[in-house]
Amino acid sequence: MTKVRMRQAVVQALADELESDPTVILLGEDIAAAGGAFKATEGLLDRFGPVRVRDTPISEMAFLGAAVGAAMAGLRPVVEMMFVEFTGVALDQLVTEAAKVSYLSRGELTAPLTVRASAGAGLGFGCQHSQFLDHWFRATPGLKLAVPSGARTAYGLLRAAIRDPGPVVVLEPRVLYGEREDVEFGEAGIVPLGRAHRVASGDDVTLVALGATVPTGVAALQQAAGAWSADIVDLQTLVPWDRETVVESVRHTGRLVVVEEAPYSGGWGSEICDYVAGELFGELKAPALRVTTPDAPVPYSQPLEERFVPSPELVASQVSQLLATGRRPAPWWEQSGPQ
Amino acid sequence: MTKVRMRQAVVQALADELESDPTVILLGEDIAAAGGAFKATEGLLDRFGPVRVRDTPISEMAFLGAAVGAAMAGLRPVVEMMFVEFTGVALDQLVTEAAKVSYLSRGELTAPLTVRASAGAGLGFGCQHSQFLDHWFRATPGLKLAVPSGARTAYGLLRAAIRDPGPVVVLEPRVLYGEREDVEFGEAGIVPLGRAHRVASGDDVTLVALGATVPTGVAALQQAAGAWSADIVDLQTLVPWDRETVVESVRHTGRLVVVEEAPYSGGWGSEICDYVAGELFGELKAPALRVTTPDAPVPYSQPLEERFVPSPELVASQVSQLLATGRRPAPWWEQSGPQ
Amino acid sequence: MNGERQLRRAALATPLGPFERMTEIRAVEERIQILYNEGHVRGSTHLSNGQEAVAVGVAAAARPTDIVTCTYRGHGQALALGLTPTEVIGEITGRSIGCAGGHGGSMHLAGPDVGLWPTFAIVGAGLPVAVGAALATQVTQAGHAAIAVFGDGAANIGAFHESLNLAAIWRLPVVFVCENNLYGEYTRIQLSTPVSDLADRAAAYAIPGLVVDGQDVAAVTSAVREALDRARNDGGPTLLEMKTYRYSGHSKSDPATYRPAGELDQWLRRDPITLEASKLIENGTATEEQLSAIRSLIAAKVQQAAADALAAPEPEAAEMLMHVHP
Amino acid sequence: MNGERQLRRAALATPLGPFERMTEIRAVEERIQILYNEGHVRGSTHLSNGQEAVAVGVAAAARPTDIVTCTYRGHGQALALGLTPTEVIGEITGRSIGCAGGHGGSMHLAGPDVGLWPTFAIVGAGLPVAVGAALATQVTQAGHAAIAVFGDGAANIGAFHESLNLAAIWRLPVVFVCENNLYGEYTRIQLSTPVSDLADRAAAYAIPGLVVDGQDVAAVTSAVREALDRARNDGGPTLLEMKTYRYSGHSKSDPATYRPAGELDQWLRRDPITLEASKLIENGTATEEQLSAIRSLIAAKVQQAAADALAAPEPEAAEMLMHVHP
Ligand SMILES: Cc1ncc(C[n+]2csc(CCOP(=O)(O)OP(=O)(O)O)c2C)c(N)n1
Ligand SMILES: Cc1ncc(C[n+]2csc(CCOP(=O)(O)OP(=O)(O)O)c2C)c(N)n1
Ligand SMILES: [Mg+2]
Ligand SMILES: [Mg+2]
């Protein structure tokens, strides 16, 4: 186990795959000479050379599409989308092309590419560089979606994604690149896609979290200071998500709270809540609860952005309200007075 | 009231808005001289001239973006995306630009554009021309999304969308263009955004439907032949959706079934089910049920595509199973034997 | 590997090969037209009649190991590359015998073993993918090349610009083959494009751009071969503009009333199959009798292929859940 | 309408206007640099020092009723068009006094009443929008024009290609101003672009393309004015390539170590403000003393503006829910 920053874990995952598989190549803007806008590819050009580690022009459609084609031709390209928003000029290649390659060729062809994109709010990049946008990659049969919650999963999920036979999107919470966590490198550190991870065990409520909301959930639990205990489930993969682990946990706790960095309208948590509510109909002690961002663009101002994303305080207060009333508390923007 | 095909209702809505508002213009591929790939703009070039009704090159990013700019400059452009998939090469302009204009200018600027796109399966166009893709436009604060279920709503929602001060996407179920329905033209025929419409009243279950699944739901009810009765709610607008009407109906029936032309994973129905389950916690007679498409690309083969989209038979059988067992039946692809 | 496809591909090298294949493509598309009118074809289908020389010329110049990305207007390209009439007609009629098991349809023909990747129904989408195929061979030094076939209308979409630029910067072994048939759907090129020769756009990327007679299969073959040689010898990409014409409308629902009177007749006078036939007779490769014998033989074969296709079963419902993930 | 912005815009027409504004822009960005180092600026901020002549030249040539779309590197453009140092610094420091109330930040400055639409943080996104602004004025015959300001790196993105083509086909009154500062982020233009003069790409759309000395504010002004005149007189779009240079790195986190030694010094010798100053002195418009008096006056004003900005309140949480929908 080594304690490293998430960005270093990404570099290590890429290095290990480049090392173990000669078909792995990296494409992206300023990922080679500059080591990436977030330094998540630092040193890889020197180690693996300009043929396999390539800086691209500002042409997302072309280099994402080129990754699709290179993947179909037998390589395992890893594309960096510096900010997930940039996929908005190239989404067609991922959703309408890559995700259908296996189906349309009846399995004769595959598109084993990985798209890494930094995502989410928290750093003051403003509303065009702070969206999470996981929904662009959901509801897309043929496409998988993973979201690390720190260095450990950034390493393990990325390696699993690169080895997956199909296209996988990995949304790296930008706010976590600098955070440290213990990581087990090597094969043992690979985190299989489709499996959730229980990061805390308790009895009163199941907190389902993803990406940056995992540390938020953990902090909320600490703030509760024993007032309530929780299973905290890090989904790790959003498509496909680990139904078994979540249902099993909620069967035990009887209460489900999903902490999302996603808008109240359209956020991914509804699918979790609805599925679990159906599986455990009549067994829940309280309605499933979503703690989300408001239906608004991400504000630049620091106090506003801090309020925008679910904070440990907000999660703790929403959970206690749920426990106290057995009803869903209103989201903070519908409640009066400071939350 | 006049009985017209949905495509004619679209033409009429556009004509009426072009007539009543000189700032309305139309942009799209082959919408002018050819009257549109689906003839939904037929005759408008002759009536309103080439300055206001324009054929574009195959440049979705440019003409969708041009619509955004023209809207910001005071026009009310209506863009036709022949197939919703084509938005995949231009999504940025809608989601990351248009939807943020009002917020970023603190209300000084608006982007009152309407994007019309034909969407959905059923006509054998294959997997790159049959997706519904509503999720691309959800979870996007600042953007609204409406889906007509026939000629009446195609007319009424489109006029409301064009008059809306912000950007609105209208997904027109391609399979319905040729279907006839009674329409009230003129101001009285305008269907306000954000309101659902009850198309049938009953006691056993609430069927929430959207677009082409509305006629499916109605047909399912007929097939039930009195075995059960249902409130059928046509959402009409998906963002924002009419929480009140749906909750009120389910409070009466005690059961909710959402019929979606969307994948089981990531489909819009989860949000409806989860919200209602939370509002009516402890009051439901059965878990909310989603009848969706499988997690697969849209097949070309006719028998397969007919099985792919929820059929009246499937809806009827799923509803009866729900009523009989009080539990969620498994989706057809998880059940053995013919459905 | 599918032996018959390989043999059919090799046959293009014979003196009569191009004539035979163009004749077959024409016959298959005429059959598809009939099948469409009879209701056996769903959605839309895009005929390439009039453009056969481009499809055959590209296939004749390329190796089976080279990758070709092309469009929904791909029947001719698929047959030229080696797919059989039965598996093409079978796909278009949604039969399990089809090259995609009936799951793809007219716009998604595929034959990876002869270099045909599932054809692209999104305009311009095949260009970046071909660039990627070229990138792969550059990385692995496999010596292959890639060819992107697209239309004149696609020259106005962003993917065209980005793909040519990326291929140029990386000197990738890819050939961009633009089928300029004068129309993008119902819109004449002059209404969508301010330049008359799309080949001129190559200058914006400092790569060679050539105008080619798309009705002359030999001219197409040698132009593509030359560009492929340059590509394989680290000469980078080439943009080839094939001047051609589609006899039918954009798709089967289009009567093509927007075309100026006489335009079609003028192009029919330079029909690629007729041109090739006269050449073969002139240079003594074949007699008119031989050629018409070939024509009737092919007609019979294609009729049989259609019968076989329609006789084949439709896919099972459960199949739609297969191969979603590899 | 905001009176002060209009007055500041008009001031560009005075003999000393351009010099004063360029000096102000330089001073404001030096202040932003300090504020960034002090932790008052979040995310990233992109300085335009070295490029002031382009911003001021564009603003001097355009009317307040013309629309300008520009990039995240927009501080200079915003100040040139008329926004005040206080509202620009206020926005970048997230204060309610900012031009977007602290909701936008450095990459999203806005001043619609002087033609500045919220600046675009997505490369190339401003081009189609400017085309749309031009379309609107063509439809309403308002006689306005639109200007899209973007970088050299943006010339490789699809939106560039599609926008120039659409503007050309429709003869729209729009001017495409490319600020070629030799780098796209950390990548030198030669590594991303196969042509040396981006103005040459105008040929692909049959529109005029000119290379302009981006360090000479008078040259920029007249080139843009000429293009605007052509645009207003139904002459269609123009592509102008401004050869310029950014003294700082791409953003505040970039030390710009990738630049060849001496390159910066060479460009500093053609600093737009120094060039303008010498001109003013040569042609007797001003003395060195007057100019340095102006410099210190502006320095003081900018320092005060920064103080005012920091003294202003931050926005209220509830504001984030406002104006999401008009
Ligand atoms: C991105 C995108 N936009 C629009 C379409 C609809 N469409 C299909 S074919 C076509 C015309 C293409 O013309 P061209 O490139 O000249 O090819 P051709 O059909 O003439 O072979 C259009 C607009 C599409 N499939 N994809
Ligand atoms: C679509 C998109 N891709 C990538 C980026 C990240 N990015 C921001 S600025 C920039 C460089 C742009 O270079 P250039 O166009 O020359 O403008 P400059 O920054 O030099 O003014 C890049 C790649 C982006 N904002 N949008
Ligand atoms: Mg064409
Ligand atoms: Mg630059």
C-alpha cells in the first residue's frame, strides 16, 4: 500500500497498462509533452515515447473518433477529455458509433477504448467547466461508466476499464486529483467494473455515494458523531451499477439515502432509489431520499459553489431529518432558513 | 376540431407562429425546398420565403449554434434535427451554451430557440436512427423538453415551445407523423409546457406515458377489456414534468406503471417512480413499475423491433401481473417463455 | 475468414472483374428497389446506381487488409469489397442470413474480414474512424492503410475538417474518397458549398487533393492505388474527389424532382458500366456477346440471391440482447 | 444601457484612446495576476497580455450594436468594449459587483449592452453563435454585424469549418478574427496545424482571408473596419488572422516552459503598447511625459478598482437559483 494523490494513481494505472499491453496508447490535448492539464499523464511521454503517447490538436471529434477506429483495429486507446464538457462536441462517436460496434458486427468487432474525463464542480471553473454530465453516458446500451472516489479506485477502475473489451467512460472527479489515499498497485489493485464497495458499515441508513460524494458521505457520518450509523456504499461503477450490494445493504438498514453530484431533476440517484424501493416494497422504514445539487448551472462564486454541491453538513442534516420524521425532508432550496 | 396527421399539425403550428411572430425563422436540412424529410415543414418556404425558411448545409454544430446566436439577438429560431441522433455532433451548443445564456447574463439575454427532432424506434431505420435520446436533454438546468403523443400535442406543445423565453427541445415520435388526431387549431389549441394531460380515468392503476407510449397505453387498456381500469396520464412535457397531476392520480389508484420508450437502465421513468414513491410512501398498493425497452441497440429486423418497444400486449400483461401479485413482474427479457 | 468473400475480392483483378462486379451491383440495387416496392425493405435504403465505378475502383485498389469506412449508401461498396448478393440482400430484408444477421439493415452493412466496417449512418462519422484505423497501423507498423468513403455533403461537417487536419499532422496512411454526386439529400451542392471542386479543400491541410473521373473505373482504381502507395510509404493522407452521380433519388422515398431536366440523361451517357463495356470490346478483351452472356448470368444469380434471402428465417427475439457488450 | 460603458467605448475614438485602453488592460491583468497569487481568483484565468492591440482594435472598429463573441481569454476584449475594471475584476474575484454578479467568473465576462455576449469557455463555440447573430441582423436588416474572436487552436475544431462555410453560403455579415498567438495551451501551432498562415483556410470557403499585424492597433482597427464595411454591404464574411503573442502562459497555472528561448524577448520588442506610444510621440500627438502621466493615472485607477471589487459583497446563495430560466 502506498499513499498517493489521485492524479498519481491515474499516471500509475496508465503506466502499468502501457507497460503490460503494447496495444495501449494515449491520446489527448497536452497529455504528452505537458503531462496533462491535471498532470494525470505526467512522465508517460518520456517513458513510452511519442508513438504511443500523443498530443492532439483541439479536435475532439477527430481524436475521439480516431480512438474508436484504432480500438476497432486492435489497439486499446485511452483518450483524455480534459473537461467532460468537451465531449459535447464529439458525443456521436462514443454513443452512436463505439457503443454499437459490437452489436452491428455481431461480435466480430469490438471497440475497447477508454475515455477519461475530469468532471464535476468545486474548483471555481465556472458553469461550462464544472458539470458532471454522467447522464450523457447513461441510457446507452454498449457503454459502461465508472467513477472513482479517490486514488484507490482511480487506479483500479482505470486498469479494469482499459482491459474491458468494450468502450468505457471513466469520469474522474476533478476536485479529488490532489487528494491522497492508500493504493495497492499491481494486479491485486484492479477494481472490477460493476461492483460496489462498502466503505462503512452501520445499521440506521444506507448511504449510496459516487465519486466525490463518497468522502462527503464519510464526513457526514463523522459529523453525526454516533447519532446514527450507516452503511456507506461507493458504487464505483454507475453503468452497470451493483444492484445486489445496494439492495442487500438497504434490506439490512431499511433506509436509503443517495448522495449525488447531479441535478435534482434527471440525476442518476432516481434509478437507484426506484429499483431498491421496488425490490424492498413494504420493507423500507422510510422513503428513499436523494441529496442532490439544485437545478441550476454551477456558480463561480466560492460560497455559492460550496453550497451547490452536497456538503457533509447538508447530508447529515437530511439524514437526521429522515430518521426523525420517517419522511423525505425537502431539498435545501425549498426549505426556509439557512441549511 | 380538425382531424389531421401529426406532420400536418407540426406544419400548422409552425405556420401559425411564423404568421403571428415575424421573429420566428426555421432552419434545418432540406426543410425549405423539400418540405422536410418527414414533410413537417411542407409549403412553408412558399408561404414565408427563403429569408425565414432556410435549408442548411450538413453542419449541425453551425446551424444549431446559429440558432442560439440568432435567438440571443432577438429571433425565435426553430431548428429541425431530422433525426435526434444528429444532435450528437452539436450537443455542446444546446447544453453548454444555450441553456446557460440566461444564467450567465443574469437574465439580460435569453436564447428562445426551439429544437425539433424526430425520435424513436418503430420504422426500421436501424440503431443509429431509432434512438429516443431524451436523456441527452434532461439533467440540464435551463433546458426544457416536450414530447408530443399525436397531432394535438404536436401542435399545442410546439407553439408553446416557440413562445417560451428559453431553449426548448421537442422530440417528435417519428412513428406518429402519419397518425391522425383531432386538433383544435389557434390560441385555444396551445398546450402549456409543464402540464400533463389525463387521457383516461380509472381506479386500479395510473399509467404514465410519453410520446408514442401514450397510444400504447391506451391500446393496452382496451386489451384489458375491463379486467382493470386505469388513469392514463400523458406527461406531454418531460422537463419539467407535472408532479402534481401524477401524484394526485396515483394517490387515487394506489399503483403506478410508467411506460417508456427508453432503456431499462437510465430511462426517464425512474425519476417519476422514485418521486411518487417518496410522496406516497406507505400509501401504494404495489411497487411502481417501469415497462421499458431492453438494454440493447434498436434492432432493424421488424419482429425484433416490434418486440423491442413496449407493445400493448406487454403493457397489459405487466399490469395484470402487478395487479395479481402486488409485486413487480420481471421485464420480458428476464422472463422465460413468450411474452 | 470467409473464403467466398476473399475470392470475390480477388476476382476484381481479372480483366472482366470490374465490369462483372459493377454489373452485379447494378442488378442487386435494381432488385432492392423491387423488394422495397414490395415492402420487404424497412426504413430507408440508399441506392448507389451510377456510382458503381467508385465502389469497384476503391475495392480493386485496396487490399483486403485495408480498412474501408463508408456510408449508408454502401450496397455497392459492400459488394465490391467481397460481400455476396445474398448476404447484402439478406441484411436489407432483415434476414438472419444477412451480413449483420438482420440487426443492422440497409445502412449498416458489415464485412470486417474484407475490410468493411459497419457502414456509418451519421454523415461524416466514418472519417475519424478511418483516421483511427490508419493510426493503429502506423503504431503497429502493420503496413495497412485506411480509406474513408463519404459524400460531397459530408465535406461541410466538422468531422471532415478535423479528420483531414489530424491525418495531415500525423501523416497517417489514410485516403479520403469523396463521392461528389452533386447532391446532399435534396440539396444541390452549390447551395451548401461555396467551392466547386472539393479537392481544393486539401490545401487547407497541406495534403494532395485530386479531382478524379468517378465514372471511369480504371481512373478511380489508379487514383486510389496511387494515394494508397503514398500512404503506405509515409506520404500521408490524400483527398480524392470522385465526380459522379446517383441515378435514383437520395433514398427510396425521394423522386428527385429537384434535378434540372436533362441532367440525368447527360450522366447516363457516361454510365460507368457502359463505358467499361465499350472499353473491353474496343481493346478486344471481350465481345458484345460475351458481355451480354455475363449480364444474363449475373441477373439470374442475383434473382436467386434474392430468393435465397427471402427464404431465409428472420432473427430470433433473444438475439437482440446478444453482442451488446463484447 | 450602461452609460459608463458607452462612454468608455466612445473614448476609443480619441487619439489617445487606444493607448489608454491598452495600458489599462495591461494594468488590469497585472492586477489579476497579483490577485490570483493572493488566492482571490478561483479556477483558472487566462491573461491576454501582449494581445491588447487585437482587443482594442476590434472594439475600436466595431459599433456598440455589433455583437462580439470571444473566448475565456477575454479580459482585454471586455475592457476594450467598455466594461469597467471594477466589474471585470469584480467578476473574476466572484463579487456581486462583477459583470455577471460573480456567477460567471474569469471565463464568462458579459456586457450585452456593448455587444459582449457571455464569453465562451468551449473552444470554437463562439463562432456558430456569432454566425447566428449575423443571421439575425440579415433577417431583420438591422445593419449590424457580428465578430467572432478565437484562437489559432480553434482553427482545428469542427465549429470553425462549419461556421465559415455557413457564413460564406449565406453571405452573412460576420468577421472571423483569429488571434494567432502561436500556441494552443502548451502546444505550438506547428504541432497541431499543417499550414503556417491560417488566413489561407479562407480559400476553402471562397471568402477573403488576410494576415494582419496583431501588434499594431491601427492595423488591426483598419483591417477589422474594412471587413465590417464589406460585411455591412452584403460582401459576406472575412477571415482575419492576427499575428500576435501572449506573454504569459496559457493560464495562471502554466509557466510556459515550452517556449523556445528568446521567443518572448523577440515579441516584447514589438510590444503593442510601446509601439503605439512611440507612434503617438513621433506624430506629435503626445509627449513622453504625458504618456507616463497617463500610465500612473491608470495604475492608480486600476488599483482603486481592485480595492472596490474586493470590498464588494459576495453573492447570496439564493441567487444561484435565479435566471436559470428567463
Ligand atoms: C450528422 C448527420 N446529419 C444529417 C444526416 C441526414 N442525412 C443522411 S444522408 C444526407 C446527405 C448526405 O449527402 P452526401 O454527403 O453528399 O452523401 P450522399 O447521400 O450524396 O451519398 C443527410 C443530410 C445524417 N445522417 N447525419
Ligand atoms: C472543445 C474544447 N476543447 C478543449 C478545451 C481546452 N482548452 C481551453 S483553451 C485551449 C487552447 C486554445 O488555444 P487557442 O484557440 O489558440 O486560443 P488561446 O488560448 O491561445 O487564446 C484548450 C485546448 C476547450 N476549452 N474546449
Ligand atoms: Mg452527395
Ligand atoms: Mg493560441
